Amino acid sequence: MWERWAAAESHEDDVSDAPLSLNDTNISECASYVYMGREVNIANDLAPELGRRKQVAWEAFKSVEEVAKKTKNVRLRAHLFDTALPALTYASESWAIRK
């Protein structure tokens, strides 16, 4: 068992700098990207994703803000506010809970 682990450890520095291509299309390296609505980054840092979620939620709220200001119906105002929550909490079940 130890020999297999030692052999695997010795190969971790054998990373090629050769370009990666798929179907004759070069794949470039990037620090972060958005996949299925969630920002993924190499450091696994949630701060950029939380910032994106906050921005998207504000945009969702701004789209109904004018109507919410004009209505006197408290239940309708609460419902309009609730329409922004899914934009804020999208994929939150997969966020790591840590400081």
C-alpha cells in the first residue's frame, strides 16, 4: 500500500504545460467560471459567488420594486419581495458552512 501511495505522490509534479484541446478546440486555463448558475473558482472561495448571488437578487428585486412601491397591499408587497429570494439562495444547499 505504501509503495502505491509513494508512487502516486512522485507523479503529482509531473503536470504538463502542453495546451489542452478537445475536438481541435484549445481549452484555456481560467481562475473561475460560472457552471450551472454557480461561480466556481480554483481556490474554492465562496466570496465571489456570494457577491454574484447578492447582485442577481438585487436585480430581481429591482425588476418588481416599482410595483411594490405603488401597492398598498402588504401581502402582495411581501410576495413581491419573496420573488427575489430564489435568486439570492440559488444553489445555497451546496455552500460550505465555515468561517
